[in-house]
Amino acid sequence: MRARLREELRRLWLEPRDPRLLQLGFSVLFMLDMGLRIAGDLELRTGPLIGLVLVPTAWVVALVLPWTRTPEWCRLALLVLDIGIVGLSRLDPQGGSALLVVIPALWLGFAYGNRGALITAVATVLLVMVPGVLYIGATGINLSRSVTTTVIAVTVSLAIANVIQRVRGGQELIELQRRVGEAILDTVDVGLILLDGEGRYLTMNRRHHDFMRLAFPHGHSGQAGQLGAVYHEDGETLVQHEDMPTFRATQGEEFDDQLIWVGSDPLTRRALSVSSRVVREESGRFAGAALAYKDVTDFMRALEVKEEFVASVSHELRTPLTSIHGFTSIVLERDDLPEEVVHQLGVVKRNVDRLDRLVADLLQTAQVERGLVHLDRERTDVAALVRQSIEAARPAIDRAGLSLSSSVPDHLVVMVDPQRFAQVVDNLLSNAVKYTPSGGRIEVDLSVAHERVELVVRDTGIGISMRDRSHVFSRFFRSRHASQRSIQGIGLGLSITKAIVDSHGGRIEVESEEGRGSTFRVRLPLDAAAERRVPDQEPVSVT
Ligand code: ADP
């Protein structure tokens, strides 16, 4: 209600089509002039009396007419009538105040610009000055009043016309800039939206309209966080209110690459990678957010095809590998083989083992990509697992001329998938061995810190450059150093390790200095239900 009243008043004040406010002001001042004249015992002549009748009539007309639909000439006629009424009020032997023409003059300048000033000049001369001079006579004072009043009215009209012209010029410039901005936004192939501080949609480009139609086929309220056909990365789980990118953005969150699917039809749905940036006022107050939606459907589909291909190829490779492995082992068991053949078969077996690990990694990567890190959690003594991994790695450590020290408690029982956990330790340990030149040192620590299991694998190897550090957990990433030194690997171990740690609700971090070594730190939440025994003796340190 208050808002409507405010809006109505704003319209009355700013809308040049609606002269009701003007007419009210004019009527009040005219009546005041007449009232004062009557109070001053001035006898009113016919002219002022007609004016006295016409003023309320004009006010009623102004009130009744629907100004937004009334033809233009009606308003012009009303304004000229006002000037005429001022003229009538001056038809008095002593003359009256003609300054009231300033009000219609203002409005004429406001509504019609310089044209309005011209109309003011003509109407004031013809309706106020000439009749006044004719009726009262061309006395010096009368002529002077006539000229100054006309000049004042025209000046006021011109002044307001000028101001309005500038304001409108400014608005046109802003409008032009807005259109240029919109045109630029429409040329980019990324959906863009701008939210205000309350989460209302301020603007969006054409590309984003397409996404909106897919996500909200039944329309959108224009408020951030509305639920629709928006799915998580798996393409099946609907995104809840608090995970909607627009809602996150209104909470002041800045993020990159939130992957969503929009649309429920599998044939037409699109995959979008969303980023958000917050807009703040100078004072730091949240003023809104800008979101960019990049269409990554083709990439996602290509990825799907690649994953399926990798998965099926790896699967197909496994069967012949298993049989080569099995038969090589059987042949190796014979004791009538010449030594040279045993050696050659040993090479075959080692390479088959390597190929087998590679295929296993590829298979697992394909599963991880499909979000299939399946965990069989059980109460596991992770301390025992770490010790076993160390023992298994010891031959390789010795061959590489490295030393190893470890600090592992006797027992540490937590709820994890034992096979996956062992894989994490094996991967980190085998990397430490691979990337540490002969004479280096490896350290393995397992402990409990801040209600978390902490596994640290530290080496004094080649280290990882600052630039590479953010990529080491990406699939198929290998540092330049690793490739240059022909160290074996295809860049899958750490991505698998990270996926396993993530699916346990943990975190993996790396600290490193090029040429000085690396430290990989894994933290897993300690399941409250699992019992744990902290070391009851000093940590073992083996060198
Ligand atoms: P791979 O070892 O098969 O190349 P990973 O995913 O295990 O694949 O490692 C990815 C990359 O991270 C490696 O190629 C190497 O560049 C770097 N990296 C991993 N561990 C270490 C380490 N301990 N020291 C130095 N670089 C490492």
C-alpha cells in the first residue's frame, strides 16, 4: 500500500503526461491571489471572476481525465488555458500579478522542451500581456510589468527545458551503454546472469535464456535459488536449494566449475560448468553476484565415450593378461628349464605384472570418473597395513639405494576399506621410491592428530615445482621432470589416491620444494564407532 502510494506520487512528480500536481499548485496559488485581493477590499471585475470560476473547473477536469490515455492537445490546451486564466485575472484597472504564468511555463518547458518555451512566449504575450495593455492602457508600469513577466516566464521555461534535455541526454547515453553491454553479452557463448544484493535476477544474456528454458520449463520467479530441472554431476540427483549455484552466489560464495545438468530430457539436456564472482560496494557490503554458465555438454559426452572405451578396453585386456600371467608362472615352476629361459620368462612375468597394474589403474580410473569408488569399510588396523606396505616396498627401496625410516603405532583401528587404504599407502610409497634418486631418504609416519588419522610420506627426491603442484592429482598428469628422466608411470596413481581419500571423507595435500623433496599428507576422519589404540611404545624407527 505504502509502496503504491509512493509510486503514484513519484509518477505524479516525474510524469510530464500527468498535469494534476501542476494544476493543484496553480489553483491554490490563484485562489490565494484572489483571496488576498478580496481581503484587501479590491472589487473583482468580470475577468478575474471568470478566472475564479475557470480555475476549479480546470482542476476538476485535470483530476477526472485519464492522462495516460488523453490526447496530447488536451494537456497543451489545459496549460494554455492556465495562461489565459492568468490573463483574465489581470483584467483589472490596477492590474494583477501575472507571475503565476511561471507554473504553466515550467510545465510547458518540462513537457515540450524548447517548443514549450516558444508556446509559453506566444501564449503569455497574446493571452496575458496584450489584453492587459489593451485593458489597462500602455502605462509605463504596465508595460514594464508585461515585458518582465514574459521574459521571466520564457526564461524559466527555457531553463527547465534545458535541464530536462540534459537529464534525458544522460539517460539516453546510459540506455545506449546498456544496449551496447547487452549486445556484447549476447555475442558470448557463455550464459551470464547478474544478481542483486537480494538475489533478484537483474539481467541475463540470450544464451542464458536458453538454459533457463531447459531448467525451468514452467517459468522462473526471478529470485535466486528456485528449484527446477537442475541435476548434479551424476545427471540424476536433483540439486537442492542450498546447492543451487545462484543461491550459493547470494550467500557470498565464489566458486569455479560447479558442474550441473539442466533439463530433464536426456536428448536435449545440457551440462554446464558454473562459476560465480561476488560484487561488493566500496564499503565491502555484498551488492550482488555475477555467474557464468559454460556449456560443456560435448566435452562431457566425449568424456563418457572415452570412459566407456577405456573401461571396455581395460576389461578386454585383463582376460588375456591373466592367462599369460598364469601360464608364465606355471612354466616357471618347472625345474628343467635352462637358466637363460628362466631369466627371459622372469622378464616376461615382470612386464605382465606391470601391464596388469596399468590396466588395473585404467579400469579404476574409469570407475572413479563415473563416481564409482565403491568402499567396503570395515574395522581395519591401518598400522598393520602401513607396515605391510613398507615391507612389500623394501626390495624396491633397497634396489634404488634409498633408506627408509618410519614411525607407525602398534595398532590403529579405524573404519576404512582395507584394500583401498593399502592402495593409498602403496601409491605414495612407490612414488617416493620412483622420484627419489639413489642415496635419498624416505619417511613414513602414521599418527592420530586432531581426531584424524594422519599418514605422511616424505622423501628427499626431485620434488615438484610450484606450477605442477596443483596438477599432480589430475588424471594423466606427469611433471616435465618425471617424463624427462624416463621414470615409469602414466599419471594415474595420485588421481586414484585422491579419489579414494575423498570418498573416505578425507583430504590429501602435498608440500614440496623442487630438488629437495616432497611430503604427501593424508588425513582421514577417525570413525567414532571404531576403537583405536595409540602407541603404547615409542614409534619404531627403521633405517
Ligand atoms: P605416475 O607416478 O604414474 O606418473 P602419479 O599420479 O602417481 O603418476 O603422479 C603424478 C605426477 O606427480 C608424477 O608424474 C610426478 O611428476 C609427480 N609426483 C608424484 N609423486 C611424486 C614425488 N614423491 N616426488 C616428485 N614428484 C612426484
